[in-house]
Amino acid sequence: MNTKSIKAYGTETAEADLKQLQIDRRAVLANDVEIDILYCGVCHSDLHFARNDWGMTEYPVVPGHEIVGRVTQIGEGVTKYKIGDLVAVGCLVDSCRTCNNCKNDLEQYCPEWVGTYGGYDKHLETNTHGGYSETIVVDEAFVLSVPQNLDPAGIAPVLCAGITTWSPLRHWNVGIDSKVAVVGLGGLGHMAIKLADALGAHVTLFSRSTNKIEDAKALGADEVIISTDDAQMEKAMGRFDVIIDTVPYEHDLNPYVSTLNTNGTLVVVGYLGPLDPMLVTVPLIMGRKSVAGSLIGGIAETQELLDFCGKHNITSDVEVIDMQNINEAYERMLKSDVKYRFVIDMKSL
Ligand code: NAP
Ligand code: ZN
Ligand code: ZN
């Protein structure tokens, strides 16, 4: 198969900083779109993956799954896009397309889904590489249209931070007067606040950080509860219909379960792994409460969200950085020192 060698940024080990690498992209196949990447958001998952936090990274890894760019080439079978279109790619670049999940627009739950990085590219017979790179080649079925009225840098985080919070908000039927809480004000958390607010919900932020109260309110939160303050947590008992928990590391879910109303659901989207302390079932049983999880969103749902953002003028609050500053950005992200998503200007590569 013909390939093109391009510049990218990634790492060959869990311990090393990210640095410039050369990677191969496949030549455009019949249904492929080649995209010149303009912007790529920096997700906490990129950091988990680069540093092998989940124990499944194969190196080299080139992270990045919040991609916005322009179409530069199309295969002869492409019908949805033309050269020059502003398009986006999120966390998925392929799936089996025949299983029930694929047929129901839930490609993210397909047993054969292919991640934008760290997945398996069946054409190149190697790992997929993400958006910290000059270009990407993706089947048009996994390429999305970007609303023309929105800032391309600000829309990039919608492709992961946005859809990961939108999908559970929609699945658990959040609408006018729903009582929604969001745990953690980072990339996912700030999109969750904006989206739940736009859906008409009453939105509360749970945060460890007393310095984020004003920002949370400006983003659309009606109130902020400092999660380390027992008195404030006590007052929140039994209040929420849906809680979206974006915290990336092990933490105690039990105090949040207590703040669910009867029939309420705590949706974990941040932390991946066993719980310590363990979950106590008593409040679940006594209040018919649920603890659930949710993974990104399917292609149709991601397009629905992009269109919703276009209509409601919603973008992410971003700090645009050069590619060369990615290692510093990771350290700052670990300290929650970003308002509220880093986005790489890919011209800098
Ligand atoms: P982020 O920007 O770093 O935000 C995480 C926020 O969680 C922080 O701003 C902080 O908010 C809070 N936090 C951080 N460390 C904490 C700790 N040790 N204890 C308590 N709170 C803590 O991260 P992100 O990009 O939003 O990603 C969040 C998580 O979601 C990551 O683990 C990522 O891998 C995962 N993720 C999952 C999916 C999915 O499909 N399920 C998709 C994308 C990302 P406060 O300062 O307000 O407390
Ligand atoms: Zn992500
Ligand atoms: Zn499938």
C-alpha cells in the first residue's frame, strides 16, 4: 500500500516527553478523506495513554482525538465531502459496521471499534496515530461536518470532551428543569456545564477548587458545591437526577451517590478502574439509584452535537498552544491549571 510520511508528535516510552516523530499515513482509498489538521484538542486521555496509565499502550503513540481540519484530498467514492470543507474527526475512525451497536449508531460500543490513536489500522496493519500530526486519512463515514459559524479551535474539544458529556445527558433524558450535577471542572466538566445549561437543566458543579466558583457560574452553573466541605455535601443530599463524574483518578463515589434523588443516576465518565473505597449498595437499594458508565458517543450523535453547538453558538473555552509546549501542557493539566482545554495550533508543527 502507498503511504505518505508526515510529521507528528508522540512518544516511544511511558517515561519520555513527547517529541517530533515521522509517521506514515495511508494513501487515500476510495472512501477516504485526507485532512490537513488545523487544530487538535488535548484530552486527559492523551496523557493517560502516553504515560500508559491504563496498562494497554503500544508504542510509539501519537495522541490526539479532537481534530479539526480542511479536506485536501478525497477518494473516488466519497460523496459527503469535497476539497476545502471544514471537517472534524473525534475518537473513532472505524468499526465493524454490521453488529447491533453499529446498526444502532453506537459504534463506540462495537467490539471492533478503532480508536483514532492506539487502535488497529487494518489497511496499514499497524496502530492508528492521532491528531498531534500534520494530516490524517479517515473513511468518510467517520468524518464530521463542522458548523461554519464557530471558531475552529473552540470546536475541537467538542469532539471528545463535548460528546462524552453530551451522550449521557441525552441518554438519561436531561431537559428543562432536570437537576444535573457535574463533578470536576476541567475539559469534560466545563463542556458538561455548558451543554446541560443549554438543554435547560438546573446545573450544579462539585469541585475541590474554591477558585473556580466564578468561572463555573460564567459557564452556566447555577451553583457550586465544594466537595471537600462536609457541611456543603450534607446539604446536597437527595437532590440530583443525573450526576456526570469527570474526575480522572480513583476517588470515593459514595458521597455523590448520597446526593442523588430517588431514581437518580451517577454516570462515571472519568475514572477507569476498581473503586477504593468500595461502593456501598444501601443507598442504591433504598432509593432505586444507579451508578453507570458511558463512553464518548457514536458518529450520528457527535454530528447532532456539532449541529446543536452551531445552533446555540457553543464552543469550548480554550488556551491555544504550540505543539512544542505539549509536555508543559500535560504538567499543567495534572495541576488543573487550564481554562478549560488546551488546543494545539497545528501550524506550529
Ligand atoms: P481534566 O481537564 O484534567 O479535568 C479533570 C478535573 O477533575 C479537574 O479539573 C479537577 O476538577 C478534577 N480532578 C482532577 N484530579 C482530581 C483528583 N485527584 N481528585 C478529584 N478531582 C480531581 O480532564 P478531562 O480531559 O476533562 O478528562 C477527565 C477524565 O475523563 C480523564 O480520566 C479522561 O481520560 C476521561 N475521559 C473519558 C471519556 C469517556 O468516553 N468516558 C472520554 C474522554 C475523557 P476540580 O478542580 O474542579 O475538582
Ligand atoms: Zn478524549
Ligand atoms: Zn460493530
